[in-house]
Amino acid sequence: MKLPKRELSLLKMVFRSADGLDIGALTWKHGISISEAFQVFSSLKNRRLVTKRGQRLVLTAEGRTWVIENQDLFAFEGEKEWRQVPAHYEANRIEKYEPYAPRRSLIDRKGLLHRLKKVN
């Protein structure tokens, strides 16, 4: 069975939550509208993948089995861009034996003043 993208994303959220996904968190934490959350939940409930327990959405036994069988839908694909540093954030490379001066914000002012008082 193939799931639409929004159903798959809700299923991911329910699967990743240890004790079920709080229904209220869908709107304020995940930014899903109430009507959209209800439609997606109804669809997943009709497929017997998710059920409501109190104020939480939890996976059914069939839902857990489906997620485990379709792990490739939940895994990262391709190159992990979040691990790469964008070029505009990379610092200039310092050559060997090139003098180095740290940023002023990195200098320990109290320690520096203490050392200067010892020398004088």
C-alpha cells in the first residue's frame, strides 16, 4: 500500500514518539491545521495503521508492522546535505607558519589582564 506524503509524515511522527503523539502538538508544534490532521488521521485509521488512545495517536500492531516492512520510506536518501558546511561559512584557511590572531571575542580578558599584572 502506498501512502500520500502527508499521511506518511504523520505516520513518521507517531512512530518516532515513544508513548504516542499528543493531538494538541500537531497544531502548535508541528504546524498542521486541525482539519488536515483530522483528514489524515481518519485515512490512517481507516487503513488500521493508527488509533486514538486518550489524547494521543498511537500505532496499531498492523501500523507497526507496516512501518517496519517499509523502512526505506523512513530512511535518509542520497547525500546528507545537513552534514555539509556551506562555502560562505567556511573560514579562510591559514597557511603553515602564518601568524594567527584570534577574534577579540575569543580572548579571555580577565586572564590576559591577570597575566599582564604579573609581568609588570
